[in-house]
Amino acid sequence: MKKITIIGRGTAGCVAVTHFLRWTDWEIDWVFDPNINPQAVGEGSDLALPTLLDQNIDFKYTDLLKLNGTVKMGVNKTNWGKFGKDFMHVFGSVSGHAIHFNAVDLQNFIISYMGEQPRVKIIHKNVAHDAIDSDHIFDCSGAPKDYTDYTISDYIPVNAAYVTQCNWENARFTHTEAIAMPHGWVFGIPLTNRCAIGYLYNTNVSSLDEVKKDVPVILEGLNLVPDRTSHLQFKNYYRKKNFDKRVGYGGNASFFLEPLEATSISSMDMVQRFAYDIWVDDKDVEKVNNDYTLHFEKIETFLMLHYYAGSKFDTPFWDFAIKRGENKIKSIHTSDYKEHFIDTLKMVKMSDSLDIRTLKNTTFSVWPIKPSMKDHIYNLGIFDKLCKEFNV
């Protein structure tokens, strides 16, 4: 029997353990330092997480309450586009929903579950790769200290978040808020016992004091009272080479792209599947690494559509963000997925005459043509501009 060592107890490490427990018959050593405090970040998911938890550990709706979690029915986008159009991107069906969750509670839930699995051995220590005797290593040890082996995004315009936690007795809405603001944009994530308000901005364009002055406007609009705050800075990146025949990287050890579309969980899942392709199905390592890169280039493109569209605000941040959005869209002309992007635009253009099953089963990265791509391209007010750019 093969053995895999998974490093890290964060959300990525937890999800990885559920994946390899479900899809292999290998022994699993799960190694992490219990003295490292877990991070309560990434608390909104896309549609992938409920399915993964259901398939991998038989997660039930009642278990969501143990995570102070709520059902996520969609994303409410406010002030986006040149004319500041507001729109609710509602997920496609009754069976299609995401979740909001307390990240630390999710991690503790999975640790407890894995403690009862005979193939999983939980080991509390720090460990280097060369001290591991497993056939494979999946490293989810967190953000790198050195970015030499990573591609840093030239486009994504936010690099910091000022987060305000607001306690409440019950969740007041069942969607994620994504609100364009003068210095960036704000997420609102409702849990059962608190609401997280995070202001994403760029430290080279706006000051933290300017951001702090904006936050009360959001809190007042949502009738929230601040309890505690935190501040973090980050880079947007993914690895130049994520896999070899023995080692792969997951979570922030592999990638981080800003949370505008909550793509971290589906990307974690995709990275795990790529590792499986190499280690179980013996697929070509170079090809899988190329597929990995292409996945994150497409994720980055969808994020940048929002900045390409701009917002109702005429500020230095939005001048900066729009320019980066335009540069990203122009870069598609020399990308490996240019034809795929053009085909996506064509399908959006013909959507009224195409079978709904075709639209829902055809995707651009993790987004189905309908409703996701069509909703965003039209509601952001960029459809005609994109068609002109790519002669569609």
C-alpha cells in the first residue's frame, strides 16, 4: 500500500486529507504543528465545497450549524461597472448553493473526523520533505517566505485587507456582499454568530487611514456594530511548477488569488485532482503543470473582468485598477486560452438560441456560460466592449 504525507492543518490541508481518503486506498500521515494558530480566512466558498464535503466525509446540512455556517445563495454586487449597476448573481438551482463557514470550526470538525479513520495517522510536529519516507508529499504548509518559485500576478490590483468582525445573534442575509468602494471593494460574509466585513485595497495607492474612514459607511448600510478588526497584506501568486512525481503543493503553499469570486476551494480541489492525475493515473508531469498554470490564468482573467468594467467611482484606485484590467484583457490575445475565451463570448452572444443544457455544461474555468459568464459580462456592462476587442 502506498503512503502519502499531507503537511498543514489549515483549510487546504483539511480538504486535501478528505480528498485522498476518499479517492485512494493509501495510508495517510497528516502532519502539522498544533502550536501554530489556525487562520480564520477564506470563509466563503463557491459551489465546490458542499459537494466535496458531502462526497468525501458525508457532510450533512446539520453539520453546517457546527461551523456557525450559513447557506450561500449567491453574490450581491454593488457599484460595479461604469454606471455603478447593482446586480445579484444568484446560483443556478435549488441544489446549487455554496456556504459561508467559520474556517477554524471547519478545520476542527475535519480533524475530529480524521481522528477516527484507521488509514489516517495525525502527527503533531514540524517536518522537512527530506525527513519524510512516504511515496508522495502534498504540502499545504501555508504562504511561502520566498517567492522565487512563484509567478506574481501583474494585474490583480489589491494586496491588503482590513477586516472588521461584527457580532450578531442571527444571520440577516444569505448571500455574500461584494461592494465596490472608492479605494477597492468590500466583502460581507454572514455566519450565524458574526458578519465579516473585509475592505480589499492596494497599499501603494491608498492608505489604511483612508480605508478606515470608508468602513463606517458599509457598517451603517448593513446595520452592523464593529467588534474587532485585523489587517493583512498579501501577494497574488501561483507556483511556476507545482508538481513532480513525488511532491505537490496545495493551498497557499501553491497559490493565492484575491477572494473576489471565492475560488480558493474549487482551486484546492482542482490542484488535488491534478496531483491524482500524476500519482495515480500516471499522466505527464509537464502537461499537468501546464494545465495548472492555465487554470490560474483563467481564474485571474475572470477576476480582472470586474476591474476592466470599473466602478461608479472616479478615484486613483479605480484609475489604477481599470488600467490593469485593460492590460489583462489585451494579454488574452497572446494566451493559450484565447480561442476558448472567444468561444465563450460567442456562446454568450448566442445564448438566447442555444439549449440551456449546453450553456450550463460549458464552462470558462469554473464558471458555466449560463448563468455565471453571461450574468457578469452583461451586468458589468462590458459585453459590447469585449466583442469589439475580439471581433466577435
